[in-house]
Amino acid sequence: MLKDSFISQVYDRANSLLGQKIRVCGWVDNIRDLGGVRFVLLRDRSGVLQVVIKKGVTPETAIETSKELVKETVACFEGTLVESKSKLKYELQASGIQVLSKPVEPIPLEPATSTEAQLNVRLDYRWLDVRNLKVSAVFQFESWVANKFREFFRQNGFVEVFTPKIVAAGTEGGAEVFPVIYFGREAYLAQSPQFYKQMAVIAGLERVFEVGPVFRAEAHHTVKHLTEFHGLDIEMGFIEGPEDVMNMLESFFRYLAKEAEADDSIKTVRNYFDLTLRVPSKVPRITIREAYEVLKERYNHQLPYMEDLDPQAERELGDYVLKEYDSDFIFVTEYPWKVRPFYTMRKPQEPEWTLGFDLLFRGLEIATGSQREHRYDQLLANLRDKGLNPERFQFYLNFFKYGAPPHGGAGLGLERIVKQFLNLDNVREARLLPRDPERLTP
């Protein structure tokens, strides 16, 4: 059963469709029965259309069929499109009704009001929750962001790659990995495509990107952590420094901001969310040492020296950059070596610091990146300095034995971008079926 069009397309073409026979399909959102006339609100992902079933106008067979309708019935309606005095402006005068499917028991979550329910309940009945048009808009937007990511980086000379998600060693060298049994031996779900996107650059592809799942065995119970999410990863060769990577990222978000305001394909998203982004011509950059000072002087928040930013610090820096620079974004650079993975290049003459950075979006880290260490001997030293066994990473080290260009990149979290862009309360709202330490179904 192929739909002729989405409801939004009916509205777009209403002037030419008035007085014409059309057919629409979707879910019954609501029913009002006034005796001689029955009003049905039909919903699909793009909007709502009122259907009028009226004695003397609608054939008796269709009137009888309409008596079967209940909320969330899946049905198709044929009829004539006419102007309406309701706020919907147009309505369908039904001449035929086809019931495709009906609920078999009372609905545990009303789609129309699902956003008012507790998030755990919404996630338990996600297939009902997403029927809410505002919730549906979140995932239409997420799809759009992923597509724009691909579009932008292809335009800038990047090649999409597809890397393994079952790996021999954890990318970060830590314990936050999910082990799997791989033909009798232990393997892991990939924490990121880090090693393989670097390999692709070294292999001569030079600029690569990937959109794919990432797994983190982190027992966090916060509004910003998931154990499975989708990463948007880039890696680029022949860079002069981490600034080249940061420039590419800020260009992407400037492109995203422009497209979000103009792209007609997400006009239904704009019905529910403000898609305005503040991206200045140059996104502010401060070193983490400068960030320590800003936090202490402006917010009386003193972080331990040479430690990572905590969530409060990220929020305060988001407030700072909005007030001082009218920007939703800020790069924090030169992170301490002690909090960065072994493949990060250390800062020349100051090896306790790195050429690593984070990008904060409205007070939340959405991207982590750096210039990578491409010198084989230095990688060996870095591993030993981190207390890691080089033999365990030999497959990775082999990539660097035969000529590796200076390179760098970043990993972004798709769900975090969507959360911050749409000002959602919890990153789980931006994941169709989120996974966290407790949730493994549906």
C-alpha cells in the first residue's frame, strides 16, 4: 500500500488540489462525533489533516466503516479537498475509507501527549512516542544532520569510509570496552574508528569521514551519556596543526546553521524547534589554561590544575562565550597530556600539554579532536608513558612504519549535536532506541 503523498504535500499543493479527488493515509489522531457529522484528524509524520464524514454527503458504506475507527487506527481516506473554517485551513470530504489496522488493546501511551510522560515510559513505548509530531521531528532532524555532515565533507574532498566495529584492542587503551567472543577469542566493540580512519589517511585517501556506531562501556547515569551512539568522525592528512581541523569543524557548523534556516526539507522541524545557531566568523578558541582562569575569575570555580573540564565548567564556558562573543560554540585547546589518549601529539617544548582540543556547543562537549602523533618512535614512547604495552597495539603501530603524513581529526557525537541544537533535556531523546547501563530493550 503506497501512499500517494504526505499530508504536508497536500497543504503545499492545496491551491491546485482544491475540488480534486485525493487519497491520504496515516494514523487516526482524534475523532469528534457530532451525530450527523464525524470529524477525524488524520496524522502522518508531516502533519495533520481533518477528514469530514457527513450524512448525505459521504456514502453510507464509508459512514459505516467510519464507526470502526478508534484512536491510532491506521487508515486511508479518499475524498475531495475543500477549504475549511478550522485553523487547519483545508479538509477532506470523505467518499471512501479503508481501515488497514486497528489497536488490539488500550493504548498505554497517548502519542498526542507523550512528551508529558516520564522519559522512561516514553522509551518503553518508543513506537508510540515517536508518533508525536514533535518527537518525530527530532529524528527527521537527526537524519538531516547526518546527511548534511556527509554532504559538507564530500564537498571538501573527504572520502567516506566504513571501518570495523569488532576490534582487537580498545582504542583508548582503557577498560571501558564491551568484550565479545570472536570465534573462541576475546575481541571488543569499537570505542571509535580512530585507528582505522588514521590508517585510511596513511593509506593515501588523505581526507576521510565516517558515520557509524560507537560503543562505550561507561556506567554513567547522566543526561549526556549513552553506551551506544552514532559518531561523526573526520580525519585529514597534511595538516600544519590542529587549527586546520578546528577550521574545518567550524566551517561545518556554519554551513549547518545556514542550511537549517533555509532548507525546505525540514520545515516541519521548524514548526516545533528554533533552529537558529550563533556561529561567528571565527569561533573563539582558548587554551584550557586560560579556561581555568576564566572559570576561577568569572564563576569562582577552581578546577584542579592539569585536569579535564567537569560538566559545570563546560556549562560556565558556554555561558561565558555566549555573553562575551555571542557564540554558541567555543574551542578549548591544549589539553593536558595526562587526560588525553596516547595517539595525541604532545605540544613541542611543553610535553605535559597536547595539541588536543574539545568543541563545546552551548556548554556541552560535542567534539574531541587533535593533531595525531605520526612519528613511529614517538608513538612507542607515548604508549610506554601511558603504561600501555606496545605489543598489544602492534597492528596499529604498523601503519606508521612506511611513511605517515602529519594528520589530525575529530570525533563528534550525533546525538549530542541534536540535543544541543534542539535544546533537548536528555541525550536519550535524540536516540531512537537508546542504550544505557540499564536499558537493553526494546
